[in-house]
Amino acid sequence: MQQFFLYIDPGSGSYLLQMIIAGILGVAFFFKNIVFTIKHFFHRIFGKKSKMP
């Protein structure tokens, strides 16, 4: 039976944490952009029409 000793140094751990946080924020901004685009589309179609003088 072989034994493997795995070691993750603090630099690798902080890099992994940074990648996880960046991924979560990237997904959040991606979906925020989609929601804004859909809202803008419907607001442009069904928004209030101003009267031309």
C-alpha cells in the first residue's frame, strides 16, 4: 500500500480561495447583466410614452 503525503501551502490555498470568490462574483455579475437586459427590453416596449408637443 502506498502512502501519499499531500501538502497545500498557504499561497495555493489563498489562490484557490481567490478563484472561488472570483467565480462567484463573475456568475453574479453575469446574471445581473441578463436581468438588466431583459428589464430594459420590456421597459422599452411597455414603458410610458411621452406626448410630443
